[in-house]
Amino acid sequence: MEMLMQYVWNSRLLINPMIGTDGQSIEVIDPGIRNMSSGPDFFNAKVIIDGIKWVGNIEMHVRASDWHRHGHDGDPAYNNVILHVVADPDTTITLPDGREIPQVVMSDFYRYKRRFENALNTPGHQLACGSRLPLLNSLQRTEWIDCLGIERLQARSTYIIKSIKDSGGDLDFVAYVMLARALGFGINADAMEMTARSINPRFLMLQSDSSLQVEAMLIGQSGLLSSTPVDFYHSRLIDEYQFLSNKYQLSPLSPGMWKTGGLRPANAPMRRLALLAEFMRHGIVSSSRLTSIESADEARQLFDLTPGSYWHTHTSPGHTTTRSTCHLSSSSINLLVINVIVPLLYAHGEYLDRPALAERAINMLYDLPAEVNMPVQCFGECSIKADNAFTSQALLHLYREYCTRRRCLSCRWAHHLIARPILSGQPTQSF
């Protein structure tokens, strides 16, 4: 539980001043900088011990004897430790030169330990703190959601900008791959991305006058295009792919990467590839097109396209289905805006140093409805409602990056739950 001790110290949740194990008066002026690597737990702390100001490092252990058990007494990296903070002072500690280090007991540690265990103990729920979340007030909720929403955008932007740099500054290629992956809607996201990466999008644009040729390249590269035709359109796809694969030196991927079981007709891989072909023909994810988008409604209109008429009645060659227009559903279009347009626009704003684009991306999320998924539903059951896509993205980020990784001590909501008197429900002298 040393991490909990570090949290309490870093959050300044201790009564100040404290009394050292040898009766010293110890006042913390600055807890220091948390060290996330090897060495003492905090650097450059400032404390006053019996009226003398000390500047140096802080080390913490549940038991004081852990100092010796961990070998710190012979490690020069700990020579500048000015204070040892413990829960159980079972021994004194010394440096290699025999000098004894002042020691203080974190007297309220076990109270915080009980609070921590109670705050994060919701049996049978996906969220460890689920039963306590209703205790948060509106300000505590919104301030953390605001931070999480931006944190998610920045994390995605960092990844996109790295991808742009890795591709030699090709913004359009990165956008093309992201769109392909998003069209996989989870189950076939990897397969869609691999197919997209196997073709230079410039080849697709060179053939953009012909929907048949663009479809042939994408479907042919997917490995799903068999060599035995079952109907006239299938035969044309095969012929076009043979011609184009020779022209651009393409080799098809393995069809084994695709998942087809239990999919609705709308999600059939060939239909999605045909839709990607149509999106590419219309230059949906070109940099100039992206940066010109002003609103969520305008972004949604980008995806108001359908593949050719053949795909309105076929999920794949030889497999017919009830005729449909192959339009994406409203919720699917919203997901594409959330997962493609918004992060790309935000990343473009940072990459091109155009803050207005990043601001526009944030506004789009506020104008889109919240996503419906398991993490959002879990928070909804605990009184944390998502009224828009910005909030649902923030909650998704919280669930994936904090809750599932048990990073509770880095979560502001856990901080509020631990710092308040959740056991008795009443304020105490210490807290």
C-alpha cells in the first residue's frame, strides 16, 4: 500500500505539523515531485524539522524495516533522503555513513486505507467505486469529465501525429487508414486496416472515375475475391483486379483475417469495402476536405453515400439479401464522425498549429449524441449520465485508461471519495 501512502502525501491530506518518532516537530512546506522511476519516492521536498528548513528527498514504506530489506541503507541514490515516512515505525534507519534519518509516522494512513477499501468495493459491478459515485457533486463530476475528454483527444492526437510523421507527413494516408479501420466497427477493424494499408490510396484516386475499379482493388486485396465467378458483376471484379494488380504490383491478403459469423448483412465485409471505395472516390478524408468542415451536421453529411446498386442486393457474390439502400444508420454515422473526423480534425489543429480546428473538433463532440456502449451504461447506472459525445468519450477513456487498469489513485473521483468521510458520513476533526 505504499502507493496509497504516496497518494496521501502528494495530495497534502496529512495533519500539519506532525511529530517525528523522536519527538521532532515536522512541518511539510512542499511534498516534492513524485518520482515515477527508481530512487526515492519524492524529489526536492521542503520540510521544517525543529525549526530548521531542509530540502531533499522523501522515502516511504509501510514498515520502517523495509528500508533495510530493500537495501536502501547501502544505496547512494538515497543519500539525500531527509525524511522517512512510515505507517509502522518498527526500527530506526540509517545511511551508509551511519547517520540516522528523521522518521515520522503517517498516523492517519490506516484510516485512509479503510476509506480506500470502502470507496472501491462495489461487489458485482464493473466499476469498483460504483456504489460511491452518487456521492459526487455536480462540480466534482464535470471538472473531471472535462479533463478526461481533452485527455482522450490529446492521446488520440499524439498517436495520429506520430502516424503522420511515420508516413513522411502524409496526412491523407493516415486519414484513409483511420476511415478504413472505423468502417470495421470493431469486429473487422484490423482486417479493414490491413487491407487499406496494402494499397497506396493514390492508386485508388487514379482510378476514382470508376467505382468498379476502386471496388476491385479493395475487395481483391482483402483476399475475399475468389477466382471463380458466380455472376456477371463478380466476373467483372475479378477481371479488373487481375488487370489492376498487375498494373500496381498488388498481392492479395489472406481471407482468414476476416470475421463473418453472426454479422448483420449491413456489416458484411465486402459491403463495407465497397462503401470505403465510394468514400475514397469522393475524397472524404482528404486534408483540404477535413479542415473545411465547420459543424457536426456537415461532418455527418460526408457519409451520406452508398456503394453501387449491386451491393444493395448482395452481401457478397452469390449471396443475395433483401434490397436496401446500404445507407449507414444514424448511429453508425455518428460513430464515424466521433472516431474519424473529430480526432483527425483535432490532430490537424495541433499538427498544423491551427487551434481553431481543435476547438471545432471539441464543439462537434458536444453537438453529437452520446454513444451507447457498456462503459457508458455502467456509469449511467451509477448516476453519471452522458448527455453528449464529449461526455461519453470522456467516460470511455476513464473506463479504459483508469478503471480497467486499477489506476484509482490517479482518478479525481477516487480522490474526492477517499478525502471525504465516507465511512461515518460525518466530518471529523482530522478530515
